[in-house]
Amino acid sequence: MAALAAALALGVAGCVPQDEPTTPPSSDGGNAAEQLSQLTVATAGSMKGYSRERFPHWRDTGKNCDIRDSILQRDGKDVKLSGCNVVGGRWESVYDGRSFSDPSDVDIDHMVPLANAWRSGADEWDNAKRGDFANDTTRPQLFAVSASSNRAKGDQDPSQWKPANRSYWCKYAQDWVTVKHYWKLTVTSAEKAALTDMLEGCSVGSDS
């Protein structure tokens, strides 16, 4: 009912995005190890020429609202809207288990950070493709998380940073691999080793 009410509210405001994400995309855990084995291992590329502006985001999803609002609405509970803008609700950050009621305390994290993607092959894309990557709501690429965890993560890969919430490591690795596999991005040897270790933990107390 809450999702229906939110959708109606967006409709009244004339801001229904074409592909409104209603649930977080999920990766196929059964394929993650296989997909990881298919990724090209390479040293991280140069940051030369990188800027966040080379990955145009956030795209508009209606009058006065954008992908950030869409993800906040998708990942939140009891979400309150002012027109298209998310102004209240409840969010639990899967990275550290912290809860928030003020959307300003929540960041939208790119599972594979933009700078990491740049070093992994996105430097060869055009800005339109980089924009598709930065606004990808089809793959498990965008999540509402605590601002502190998002900023601690920065542009680091799983060999350099992992969520404080260890119970999320399996899903984190699956999602990371899913995104890199779809976008045909490379991994470093250390990154692959960390992901392999995290995926091995998926069989412990989990069927996913």
C-alpha cells in the first residue's frame, strides 16, 4: 500500500519516471563465481582525464526529481514526498546497519565507484555510455546507504574496503561481480582474490 500511495503521489505531481525502480535489482548468486572467472584481470588504469562530470548523473526522472529520488524511494520505508522530492522516511544502510530518517544523511552509492570504473575500462567509453553506467537501475549498482559508509568506501575495490556489516559481504561481492561483468570492466588480481574469498562465504549459512 505504501508503494502504491507513493506511486500515486508521484503521478499526481506529474513525475512518474519511465522505469521507476520498485525493488533493488538482485544478482544471481549461482552465477557470480562463474562470472568472476570470465572477467579480465588487469592492472588498474590511470586516473588521467577522470572527473565525475565524465559520468553524467543524476538523470532527471520527472519534474524536479532525479535518479537519487527514485533510489531513496525504492530503498526507503514510509517515504514522504514533496512533489517528486523525497523529504522523509526510514532507511537502513546495508553497509553498516545504521538507520536514518533524514534523507540528507543518506548517500546513493555506486556499487562499482565511478573512478574505479574509469580505471577498469570506462575511460575508453563516451560520456553517453558512462552516463548509462552512472544511472544504472537495472543492475545492482545503486543503493541508499549511510553517507559515512559511502565516503569511507570512496573509489576503493573489495580488496581495499569491505562493508562493516560482514553478513552483507556475500551479497556485496555478488553485486560487484554482476556490475563488472555486465559492463565488461576489468578487475585487479587483488580485487579478484578478495571477491573469490567473499563469494566462498556465500555457502556458509546462505543458499544465495
